Amino acid sequence: MPLHAPTPARPAPVRAALALLTALAAVVALLGTTGAAPARAADGDLPVPYGFIPAALLAGVPPDQNPPGANDWNCRPSAAHPRPVVLVHGIVGNRATNWPTYAPLLKNNGYCVFSLTYGQYYPFPLNQFGGLGDIRASAQELKVFVDRVLTATGASEVDLVGHSEGTVMPGYYLKFLGGAAVVKRHVSIAPLWKGTDTLGGATLARLGQPFGLSAPVLGLIGAGAPSVPQLLAGSEYFAELRSGGSPFVPGVEYTNIVTKYDGVVTPYTSGIEDGATNITIQDLCPTDFSDHLQIVSDPVTARVVLNALDPANAQPVRCRVVLPLVGGLLG
């Protein structure tokens, strides 16, 4: 087509869709220069974004990359922070998209930081969505990764920071695969120790049980991803994880951080469990409206995590306005 030829008129629905995409792009761009802007703790530090959706989208391009600050296999732990931190993503996340905030934040604070992608159930490019495979197999992947971190760094223990599925999958590693011997602290963001009833999946399976429909319902739910029915309340996975009355093991320090506005872990109180330090973000900051995703880029939660990892040097939590998905408007 000649360069000067007129562009064919687009159908009205296409024009509307393009207008919507343009508007969304403008919002993301605005957030990228305001509330979700990368913050620097000091000269030379890595940028730390505090808006999940803009940061996660950028982190996924190109695929298979490490989040800034993570997976430096030459890193050696300091005396101040002798344990490397292993970041464990949630369902459909990966090592980069789930941790655009925590990888640089922890690196800036002097930690050796490592992050894996586990549970890759589909070939490329769908393998960028992790956490879909059988949870027990994923726990074995975590074991192999932690062993590699210990060997590379010379450390004798690690701390874990997990999100969503990345809280209860490590629970299996700690309880059944020997992880408790090499993990000091397990900090869980939006955990689901009692499972979830997302979209009524657990309720549907329970209602079908008297009619022999529970197994077919769970099979249908798990047809595209084995981990999905395993994460439901009442699943055989949680029956095993909670055997003996608790999902926890002695010797590991557990911290659970939940948000009342979690629409994925339902109810959000599934993440509150005896034997752990349990923190509801809104008890610290009523103007924090972080949802299941934004909580892993929330500046309020970030301070709680830093305090949990290093309680001897804990600092006050500064409250601010935080919106779902996109973060804060006040920096």
C-alpha cells in the first residue's frame, strides 16, 4: 500500500477497544510517574516499584528474566543478614512478575535474594505462568532450588518469603521434605493455610459430595492445572498438610500477613493460623486497600516483611493510602 493511502476505517467495536486500551495505557503511564513510581532508598540502590500491575507487566517482558537484584549466584551473605532470602511466587506468577518489588527491596537492604519459577505445567510461552503443576512436585522443585542456594552462598539456612500458593507449597517442603532443617523464617503474604473457596469451587465440591459428584467436579476444576483443586478448602492436599493438627513444624518462625480485601483467598482469614505471628494489614493501616495482588507491592506490607525478617532492627510501619492493583497515590 502506498504511504499516502488512506487508512481503512475501523469498525466501531474495534475503535472502542482501541480507545479503552489507550486509556488504560495512559493510566498505567500516569501511575508509572506518580504513586507507582520506582522509589530509591539511596544513591546506587535499585528502583523499587510499589504498584503491582504496572510493575508486573513490565517484569514479564522479556520472558524468563530475573527480577532486579535476584539470583546473583556470586552473592555472599553478610554478618548482618547471614541467611539468603528465597522468594516463592503465587499461582500463575513467576520469579520476575511476582517479585518486582521484593527482589530489589531486599537487595537494597543487604540481603542475598533468590527467586525461582516452579510448577510450569505448559510449554513456552505458557510456561511463564507458574504454580500450575502438582503442589507436591513443586515442593520438590523448591527443595532442589534451596539446596542450590545454600551451596552457592555457603549459608547453612535460608528465609522464605512466599505469596499465595507460594506460602502453602513451601509448607509441604518444610513438613515433609526436610525443609525445616534449613529454613529459619517463613514469611507468608496472603496465605491460605485452610485452603480457599475462590469462586465457590470448594463449596461446589462439598455440595456434590453426597451425590458422588465431588471427584468429577474437582477433576473438571483441575483439568487445566492440577494445583487448582489442591488449593481449595477441604482438598486432600490440605488434609495431608494439616495432619497432626497444624500445617507448621517446630523450629521455623512463621509470619502471616493478610488483607481484608483479598478476593482470591476467601475468606481471607484462611491465612490466620495458630502458631504464627498473624498480621492483618488494615489493623496497621485502615487506608490500605491492598488486594491479593497489590499486597506483594504494598509499601506497608514491605515494612512488615522487613521487620519479620530482621526483628532486632524493626522500624515503625508508616501508614498511607494504597489502592487495589495499582498501589499508592501519595508515594
